[in-house]
Amino acid sequence: MAALANKHVGKWGAAVWGTGAESKWGMVSWARGLGGRVWPVGLGVLQVMTVVPKWWHPHVTKPVDLQPFPPVPLVNGSVHPCSVAEKTERKHLVVSAAIKGEVFTKEDNQCKGFCRACEKAGFKCTVTKEAQAVLDCFLDKHHDIIIIDHRYPRQMDAEALCRSIRASKLSENTVIVGVVRRVDREELSVMPLISAGFTRRYIENPSIMACYNELLQLEFGEVRSQLKLRACNSIFTALEKSQEAIEITSEDHIIQYANPAFETTMGYQSGELIGKELAEVPINEKKAELLDTINSCIRIGKEWQGTHYAKKKNGDNIQQNVKIIPVVGQGGKIRHYVSIIRVCSGNNKVYNQTGKHKDRRKSSLDVKSVASRSEVNNQRRHSSLARIHSMTIEAPITKVINIINAAQENSPMPVTEALDRVLEILRTTELYSPQFGAKDDDPHANDLVGGLMSDGLRRLSGNEYVLSTKNLQQASHSIITPISLHDVPSRIARGLENVEYWDFDIFELEAATHNRPLIYLGLKIFAHFGICEFLNCSESTLKSWLQIIEANYHSSNPYHNSTHAADVLHATAFFLYKQRIKESLDPVDEVAALIAATIHDVDHPGRTNSFLCNAGSELAILYNDTAVLESHHAALAFQLTVRDDKCNIFKNMERSDYRTLRQSIIDMVLATEMTKHFEHVNKFVNSVNKPLTTLEQNEETEKDQEAINTMLRAPENRTLIKRMLIKCADVSNPCRPLEHCIEWAARISEEYFSQTDEEKQQNLPVVMPVFDRNTCSIPKSQISFIDYFITDMFDAWDAFVDLPDLMQHLDNNFKYWKGLDEMKLRSLRPPLE
């Protein structure tokens, strides 16, 4: 049926804040339906009702009572429920389905997925059977999100129900989502859903994380935007009733809003000022000096307060005390100015409030024009701040912004406002990077995000910025006698078997090679891909190169050693074997990927970038605290390669070919830096996954296949694919078989423990406090890492490459860590029976 839910203000959960009709708490609601069910969740409690289906006519606001349909039986004999969420102070989850006093404890997988997603957020869920309560609850509570089940049209007309809800003015800011079946045949258009009033569509997926992620996307997406729009009504009410004259203008000095107090004081009729520009003419002061003073404040985002004169509609001058407040938007650009004005009493005999901030900003522009002695009368549209943004540096994004600006000129107000919001988003420098709010209930996630994604310069004053007393391990440059796969011991040969399979045991090879797996694995994989032939180098040169690279990995590191490099190399090769990757990449891309995987962590000190920056290490200073380790790995690898002909695998390449290969390798190594993790993933999803899905859905002819090939092989998309490939290979540990996953978790935890120990010893900021060897919960740390970094990335990669075995391992491993955590265990394994 339909589902509704409410949330407490300020608490983190599956939806964002709104207002509830019967509570002092702000509330937000969402709902998801399953087979005649409506699923609501709330920060406090989720209450679910099973409703007998009724028919809603699309042109009436209330449902028309017809004979109820019989309950829809599931495979296990239970009945699809419908839910409505209510806010309470309690926080726990109860799952049941009450039908005429009977309780059904079993529900389908989709239902369980939603229940567990609710449980993850701390909700209570009860299931009853009452159809009318769904619509009544919405009309009473004004839910922000409704998710309606669209999978069973014979039992319930979801589109008619959506139209009924949309018929109410209360649904103006409501997000309505339709849950549809996953089908193997050609996908149908979403236009019928949109026409019925649905905001978006959700394809059924019983995965707990899919349900949970849907909640997060709703919370940080449509709901938050709708809540901001809803809040504007309250804000404008306050402005309308204010006794102070208030004016809001754009950065171009055009009046966007003037409250009644302002209009009355300045002698204008209601609405007469909107879209116009008033000239403020200061007197008794030098015009240029006053305007320079104002401009010097507001151009750096500070408010200005002072006295000046303005003209009323009838031409009279009035003296004003005005406060001008710049409103800075995303990207650091001033988007609006707010002027709060009081009219001075005295010789002017004016005591009502009035004020003009806009022309004063305009005049600041005119002052600069006068100084340049040109175009004095043509500067209405550009202030001194706007000039900076109008510089003719035509990057693609500036062209897009200019097109949107031009489109706004003759557009109706709703379109103009929508485009304003688009421009705010486009002007940010991190278009693909999400903004994380504090998650007080998950310190492991906070520390992982802070420790892996920050630039490291935090909580340090200049006096505390000291050099680390620990020198990074010096690289060994001696060349070991080359080895050959033809004479390797039998144990190593056995360790190299099954290298083409994902379940390949890297730890067996590590033991067989006495911690030197990279040389042997590299020789085998490179031979398979014909690297020597491509580079035009001898096998002995390749052997020497692999040995010098492995010699510069630190065997003392628990995690970032040559075994990790070999593991990433194996994962990279495994991905390159996949048909989709073969169709997308060129031979030079394959060579770049394998070399990048081999060198991506060379000379890693076993410490994070944040540690090196906080400690003031020589590497951090050399690379200006930006991608410190990744820059060092790439630079050192090329230094080691080109300074000795015996290991210079690039020496016989043409210069142009070498430059192309080098840039590709560097780009892939730098992509492993975690500060741009979400940017890389989101670019891949939006530039590769989504367009590919659209093309494949429409594929009918050879021409369509050509369009797919062209899209995949576009240079910019090949770059995104290579970045995603090495990123997934670099952090694929949670997708390995369970025993391998546990071993990698032990190693990375020990490395982080060691860093925390050293930070405490050197009195440095502790970047990841939860990684204290005495208190850390390893299961929690793994759960958080999978939740925030792995799941979405591998979902996208799996959608592109098709990796069912990896995704099964990921699911199994997550359940393993979750089980340990539920048993309140902090260790890698449960205690022996």
C-alpha cells in the first residue's frame, strides 16, 4: 500500500528533519511498500500497519470504499503488511504482522531487508491491517516521504493512490517513491510513474545495505531540499512581519525581496521593487571613500554597518543606519546581500525603517569603473566581486554557468530559482564529493573518514608543527641476481597455481617465497600479458625491475608491504581478464594498470598521509601536504626505474609512447589516494555506469552496439575505468574469501595500532583514536569501512564488470563481522568452544 514515517529533529537516521503536526519535535517521514505494505521509519519508533486494499480514484481526494481484496499470501503463508510510522521516545525494533489478532513472524526477504535497515537506524516496527489509516495518517501528520508498493497492481492501484495523495495541497513538498519489480525483459518507461505524481522509482532489492542506502540517499537528497523549501515559508513570514526594513538583493544588485516595512518607508507599492535597482547617493562624505570602505568589508564576506543617505520614490533623501550582510554560497562566491535598515531620526524627520544595500554595492563597482575612467554607465551588472567571476577564462564549467545565466534572463521565477540552485551546486569545487555530517554513533566511520580522507593538517598550531623523529626507511638500490620462473622451487610453483582465480592464496605464495611474492607473481602475470613484448625490453630487465621495486617495499610493515602489492597486482590482472574490461581498454592501458599496481605503495612507511603531515615529515614538506604518499610512490618508482639501465623497462620505448604510458601510470597511482575516493566513484557512476545502462536498455541494432563501444573507449571514460579498477584492486580485501579477509583485517589493524602508539609517544594529534590496541573493536572497524567505502564502490564496479563471486564474499564477510559485533566481541575471531 503506502508507507509513512517520522523522525526526531537532530538525531541521525534514515531521514531528515521536518515538522510534525502533533509534536513539539520536528519530524521527517518516509515509507516503502511491499506487496500491499507501506513501510515507514522514524528516528524514534516505526509503527507498521497492514491495510486491506481499497480503491482510490485518481480524481478524488479520499478513497472510495469497495469490497476489500483478500490479503496477499506470501510463499510462507504470511500476509503483505502496510505500514505507517509514528514518532515516540522509544528506540527499538519489533517485527510482527498482526492480522485479526493473529501474529505472523515470517515475512519475505524484501520485508526483512527493510526491517533490518530500520533496526540499523534504531526504529520500532509494528504491523497491523488498516487501509484507511494510511491516507488518514498522511493527511494528519504531513509526512515528507511516502514510498508506495507498485509491485502488485492487481491487489492495489499504486498510481491511483499516488494521485489521491497528490490531490491534497499538503503533498506539495512530499517526496513519493514507487517500489517496482526487478524484471529481466526490457525495462519499461518511468513516465507513467511521473505522470501519476511519483518523484522517483526504487527497484526492489532485499539487501539490507540497499534499503539502508536508499534511506540515506533520500535523507541527504530530495527530503533535505524539500525541507529547506518548506522552511522558507516560516522565514518569509517573519520577514513580512518584521518592524525593521529588510531588503535582499542578488550579487548583481537586483532587488529580490523587500518586506512591507521597507516598501512603506521608501514610498513604494507592494511588489513594485522586485527586479529593480535603487540608487543610493551618500552625502556629507566623499563618495569614493565610503564605497571603498563598504566594498573592502563585503568583498571578503564580512558585514558592514554605517550611515548613508538614500532616495525615496518621491525624491526625498533619508538618512539610514544600515547593516549590509553578504551571503556566501558554495564555492566561496557571494550570492546575495541582506540589508537591515533603520531610518535615522533628526533633521530628516523620518523614523520609519528603510534601507538600501544594493545600490551601495553597485556603487562600489562604479567606483572601480571611475578609477579606470571607462564604461561608467555600463557597470550595473558587475560589482568588483562579480568581475573576478566574469573573467574570460573559458573552462567548460564556466561555459555551462554562462549558458545557465543567459537562460535565466527571460525565464519565469520558478525556473530562475531552480537554476540558481543549480548554479550554487556547479560553483563548488567538489562536484562529486559528498559532504559528511558528524556521525556520533559511529566513531569508527568518523576516524576512517578523517584519517584516510583528510589532508592531515588538523589540530596543530604553527608552534606544534614539528619534524618527525622517525626517518622514513631508506630505499635499497642494489640489484639482486635475476631469477627465472623456469628454476623456481616446487613450493613456489605450487603457490603460483590457480593465479587466474579470485580465490588465489597470496599468503601461501608469501610463505613459499619468504616474503618476496611480488617478483614471482609479477613475472608470471607480466608474461601472460606480454609486457616485455609491449615495452620492447628483455626478460632479465623486467626481472631486475621487479626485484628493485620489491626491495623498496618495507617488509617490516604489517600491511603495506610487497605482499599487499602482489595482492593488488593479482586483483588488477583478474579484472583485466574480464570481457567488459577487454572491450574498454587498449594494450597500453593494461600495461599501465599492471605497472601501477606493482608500484602503487612502494616505500610506504606504514603511516597515513595525515600522520606524515602532522609530523612535518620531509615527504609532506616536499609534496606540500597533498597526496604525499601517492606522489612519493609514483616519483620514486620512476626514479628507481630510469637511473639504471639494468632495470629500466622503458629504455627502448619511443618518447611519445613513454610519455603516454607514464602519465597513465601516475594517474592510476594518484587515484589510490582516499581524499578523492567519492569523487572518483561518483564520476564513474555518472559518466560510465548510467550512460552505459541507458545505451544497453535501448540496444537493438549494430549501430547501438557501436554507440556502446564508442562510449566505453572514449579517452575520458577509459581514464575513469582505470582509476576505478586500481581503486577496487587496492581495497579488495573485504571481497576476498573469509580467511584472507580476516588476515588482511589483522594486518591493517596492527599497522593503525602502531601509528596510534607513535602519535601518543610523539605527542602528535591522534588521527584515528578508535585504533587504540587496548580498546579497538576490529569488527566495528571493518563494518564501518565496508559501509562507507566498499559497498557502493563495488556495487558500481560489479554493475560494470559482473563480479558475483566477489559480491558474495563481501556479503559473507560483512555478516561475519556483524555477528562478532552483535556478540560484543572486539577480536578477529570468536572464542574457541
